[in-house]
Amino acid sequence: MALTPGRRLGTYEIVSTLGAGGMGEVYRARDTTLNRDVALKVLPELFALDPDRLARFKREAQVLASLNHPNIAAIYGFEGTAGAQALVLELVEGPTLADRIAQGPIPLAEALPIAKQIADALEAAHEHGIIHRDLKPANIKVRDDGTVKVLDFGLAKALEGDVVAANVSQSPTLSVGATRLGVILGTAAYMSPEQARGRPVDKRTDIWAFGCVLSEMLTGTRAFDGDDVTDVLSRVLQRDPDFTGLPATTPRAVRRLLRRCLQKDHRFRLRDVGDAKAELDEPIDEGSETVSAGSIRTSGKQKALVGTLVAALLLVTAGLTWLMVGAESAPTPGLQRFGISLPRGAELSVVGPNNTSILANPMVLSPDGSTLLLRISSDDSPPQLYARSLAQFDIVPIPGTERADSASFSPDGQWLYFIADRKLKKVGAKGGTPQVVADPADFGAAAGPDDTLIYTPSYAQGLWRVPSSGGTPEKLTDPDTKAGELGHWWPQLLPDGDTILFTAYVSPFERSRISLYSLRTRERRILIDGGISARYVATGHILYARAGSLMAVPFDLQRRELAGRAVPVIDDLEVSISNASAYFTTSDRGDLAYIRASELRHDRIVSIERSGAVRPVATAQQAYESVKLSPDAQRLAITIRTGSGRDVWSYDLERGAFSRATSGPADEFNAIWTPDGKRLIFSVEERIYKVYSKAVNTAGNGELLVGGPHDSIPTSVSPDGTFLIFRINHPETGRDLWRVALEGKAEPQVLVESPFSEDNGAVSPDGRWLAYQSDESGRTEIYVQGLPEPGERWPISAEGGTEPAWSRDGRELFYRDLNHLMSVTVRTSPRFTADKPVVVLERPGRAWLFDAGSDSRSFILVERDPAAPPIAVSVVLNWFDELRRLAPVN
């Protein structure tokens, strides 16, 4: 409905009309409470009268209002009366980018700063899981001071329905049934091919539109145009953009960026708009090139993988056009950035065996930089190492590396060392029959002098040395338990052949120390206090991870001392919280590969029945780390990982709403419910991990239950609420299971203690049995023993298992085995017996967490969203030159 000047809508007084379109009418209004002008976007009347659509829109608007960025026009609120419903928006003065382009092409020196600000806005939104879906020059404003504001973020999705604009080429067209399918058609001239085909979209559809906008700024004409909507869509789907209109001075980096953004197959498109900013940062006076129409590569060279990856093709993200496969006739000197990802069915394996932690770095570059090893899982196959030559598209499995983790090369690149089944193994770089070098082993290995290997036997031990052909190991170091050290991990032998660089793990992992050990003098000392996963590189730097960044500090190898100030050189770096491993690798020739933390924040929560039917529960893409169903089956306790740590949230299944359960600055995670559903028990980082209990929906951390002296993680509460099962990280025996009474002052008691790793203790519904996982056999398996006294013990799993969970009636025990959910029927009278495990569910190609539902016919699962793009590896060639610039060595 039209609003006239002077009319009031709540506290807002209409001043004038600003415009109208498929999304409704827009007015300038005066906020009479705060005395500021705002924009009111009044929703179409038919939309506003639909209670279901209006309720959905309000939910979406709440999410959109969380965006807070200088290049994004803010949403202030929602105002409704019986006659009108309106969104209250920041009023941005100035012309739109469409107005500016109408005057002619924008000079490069002016266009690139605009493009960078648009990319900044998109990056901020994508990090919150928000896709614009209707990016176009008319939705971008450029203020007089040069500040760019992107308008209408996410409103296309919020308003999706059957509203059709009069001019589809200029305004959003909302497809019928889009709500059900999650599909929306944006402005035709800027729509990605997948939008035009009515398929689901992700952030790559914004990247396509970004390429269209950048091209239009530089040429003054649309990348895809036509006489009508049908003509425009046909060109989007069938024709390549014509770049002959680009100025002759357009830098090669900008042309390359346009190619990468405007790949018709979204699998080949630029994966992250943050990479666009890197391209735009290239000097604008670098050499230009002439590119003819149709020069964009729209398909990649496809090679079938062997074994279980026969149908999985390696895709090079964004239609990679770099020195070996690009359209340019010669390699560009200096930095080269690109991404490598895998298609559906072939996933980069990053989730650990207990599925509440992340594995060690799933990739490693060969010393000469020619090959990138990737740890890949697919369908029903266990994770395995694959070799991807950087000179070709081929990716091949390395025989003998099944279940491999923590891989590294020998200095000459001829051998691979890795951990599998808790054994240190070696195999030729091209594969073969692996040789066991040491048993047990964990946390990586490094080549030492005289053909030896430096490694760690287990979680709570120091460094050992063993001949690479196998033999009697020799102990080198012991963790300083008085200083809180739990283990010595991730060793590297420095070029002097004497000094070992390693991580002295202290929990929480942020308190770990980068340390040195001399093989000759047997002395060790702390080099960096607060860092993990250190690596020395030939530039004279030590690289290590801290607070989600890759840090670099100059290092004097001769004196074995730091020689400068540490500076961040890569942001948004993924790290393993439990394994203190950072996801980066370098080659001797100066290349870098790493994984962004944001790549792993694409999980969703679903309910899945035994029949396989899936129902989305919480679709907001996050990094969910644990999920527990409340006793009344009405709420979930969820741990969500962010760049700064972890927090516990409660999710109301009926209302579909999240609420914070913890909000302190500390790391808080792994929440479980008390049997009455009134309290949550969880871990809190206070130098060590302690266990707290608090009433749901109350402030603060609540009551301290377990205060140390070692890390303590809750796993289960007895059905009568009298005692808690928790895991400790012991400096001598590793992970053990203990129990403590929830009332009174009783001291904690040990339940399962051994040199091996026990975890995930779960009490049966009748309180008589404890199920847990242990790796004492060399592989993690499920066991059951009696309560309160251990007594006899029964093996449950047959071929590996993690995460035991009882059915509510106690007649079944569930656990996860690779990509299967397994069930074992159990009987407890007259004595405990267990049947053979059977498969309940298969979730091929994805790692996931689960919790048994209230009726044992359905399960709550956390899994990577199938609609999310595959995890990508960011690669930077010749990166050492950039490293020297960022962290100069005197």
C-alpha cells in the first residue's frame, strides 16, 4: 500500500518516496525517537497478509540484522501495523553504482577500490552464512566520500515466494516453490547459471554476480545482456562473456579474477570472495594482456580416480588459470594464488576418529613442491593419502596409506612417514607395502640424523628416536608435568642436524610452547610461549599458529635464538583444538598450502530415521562440535566452534530458535544434560579444562564440579543424577575415565585407567553398565563394563567404533564405525550379552556426530551440509617472497 508524506508507521514518519520494485516500496522516514532518517521498505500487501511468510521473513530479518560491517547497509528493525509491514533500514545517501556506470566505464583506479569494498561486504556476510542472492549495481551505493554500501543483503531469500516483478531483468524474480527448494532467481543479468536453472545456490552465486559487476564497472556494459529476460538468461547459460571491451591497461590479475568469477560451472568458480581481494591487491600497473571472447575455460580436464574414487573428479577451484594450465602464454613472476577442492563423493578428511576433535593436518607438500598429498575419504572407504601433482590435474591414491594421518616426507622426497592404527609406518612415495617402524606412535614423525625418525609414542609422552628400518626406540624427552605439559608433539629436525623443533602441548592448546631440543647436548628450552605446530623454513623464519593466525618470526639458526618480532602472515587459519595441529604446509622451494577456518564452518543438524529419511533441524551453517538431545527430547545442547573458541548453545526444536547457554570469554564446550533436563554440565577453560554445572537459561558458569588437577571433560550422567562420568587428560596415562558424585564432597574415583586412550564413557539407562571407547588394540573399539565396580568387560564393536550411545530403553547400544551408524542388541539379565553389530545407517563420504533420539527410531546428526562447497585447500606459489616482505629478516 502507498504511504503519503506525514503518515506515521509506528515511531516513523514518512518523509518522501524513494522507489519501488518487486521487493516493495521504499520510503525516506524520520525516526521520531532517535531523530534520524531511515529507509522503510514496506512489504508487498499480499506478502504482508500471509502470516506464515511474514513469520519466516521476520526470522530471516533477525539473522540479517546480525550483520555489522561498514560496507553493509544495516537493518535496524521491523515495524508493523494493521495496515503495513516494513523493514527499517539504514538510509544511505548518494547515487547507486548503476547511476555511476550509466555515465560510462569507471576508470581502473576508481573501480578497484569500489570492488574491494564490495568484496569486503560479501566476505563478512558469507562468514555469517548469509548470501546476498541479488547483487547488482542498483543494490550498491557509493557515497561522496568513496564509501561503498551494499544494500538488501539476503532480502531476496527472506522474501522468496510467488511475487513477480514487472521487469525481471532489473528486479528480483521469486520462483514459486522456492521456499521448499531453497532456490531463488535473482536479477537476470547478474544471475549465476545455477540460479537461472533453478538449482540450489551458495556463496559462489554471489561471486558470479561480483564478477558481473566488476566487468560492468570496467566496460560500461553488462557482461550478459539482451532484449528480454529470455534472451538474457540464454546468454547467461550458453555464452561466455566478451572481455574485448576491457581497457587495454587492465592488469593481468584483474582479468584472471574475472575469469575465475565467471566460470559457468560453479565447481570451477572462485570459492571465496576473500581471494578476490588478494587479486585486486595486485599492482594496477602490472602487464596487461588482450583476451578474446570465449577465452574462459568452462570445463576442467577430468580424470577418473581409481578404487573407491572411480567416479570422483579432482576439480581445480574457480577454473584455475595459473602458470601450468591457464590461458596466459607464460607464467607470471611472483605470487600465484589458487584453490584446490574435491567434488562430491571425495571429501578432504578432517574429522578425527572420536569425531569431537579434528585430525592433524590433512595435507603435506613434497620438499620440491611438485606434489601435494591430501588425506581423502569417500563413500565406504577409509581415509587414504592421495597425491596431486601440481603440474597436472591427476590425483592418484598411494597404496598402503589407508587410515593414514600425520604424514610427512623424507628430506629427499623418496619416502612417506605416517601414523596409522597408532603405529608409525613408512612407505615409498609412490606407495607399496608399508613397514611398521614403531608401535605405538602418534602426533607425527620427522627424519632425524643417521637414518632415524623422531616421533611421539602416545598422547602423554615425550619425543623418542628409532631407526627408520625399525628397532629399539630411544627416549629423548619427558614432558615437564609441573609446568602443565602433557606431551611433546609435531617434531621437526632443523638443518643443523642437531636441533629438534617441537610443540610442548599444554592444555588448553593456546598455552602450548614451541621448544627446542639438542640431540648432542640433551638440553631443551622454550623458544616461544604460546604457539603450536612450528616449522622452520629456508627464509630464516619459524612459522607457527596462534589464535587462528599463521605467525612468522625471524630465527637465527646458528645461535638458535629468535631474531625479530613475530607477525601474522595468514589469517583465518584452521587449527585442531585437541591435537594442537595447524593446517598449513610449505615446500623447500617456497610454496604454501593451507586451509581457512571458514572452510570448516558449513555443518548442519538433521534428524534422520532408520529408513534414511532426513529432516533438517538447524540449517544455519556453523562449526558444530557436539550435540546432545535433552531428556524430554525438546531441546539440543550444542557446542559451536568459532575463530575465538567454543560456546554452548541451546536449541529449541519446536520453536527453531538458538539461545546462548554460555557466554564467557573462556573456551566452553561438550555440554551434557542432567536427567531432569534442568541443568547443563560442560567444560570451561580456566588454565586447565574444568567441569561446571549450571541451570539452563541462567547467566554465568554456575557451580564448579571438577576443578583439576588435570583437564576434565564430562561425558555422561547416571540416570538417577547421582554421579558424573568424565574424562581426564593425564600427563602419564593419557585419557582415562573417572566418576564423581554430584552431591556432597566425595573425591573423584578412577573407572578406567591404562596407558591407552579411553573416552566417551556412557552410562546405561539402568545405571549398571558403562560403555566407552578405547584404542588399546591399536584401533579404537567399543567396550562395556559393569558399574559401580568394573568386574568383567565385553568387547562390542567388531571393526572399530567410536561415540557409544545407549537407546532410551537400554536394549541397544549404538556407535559410529567410519561412515556407518551401528547397532548392537544387548541383554543384561541374567548376565550381560551382546549380539553381532549391524548397520543402522550409512552416511557415505561425510564424517558426522550423532546422538540417539528419544525413540531409537531416529537420530540427531551433525554433518557437513551437502549444499556447502567442498573443503578447499588454498595454495600460494612463490610465497617465501611474500613472507620476506611481511617479516623482514635483518
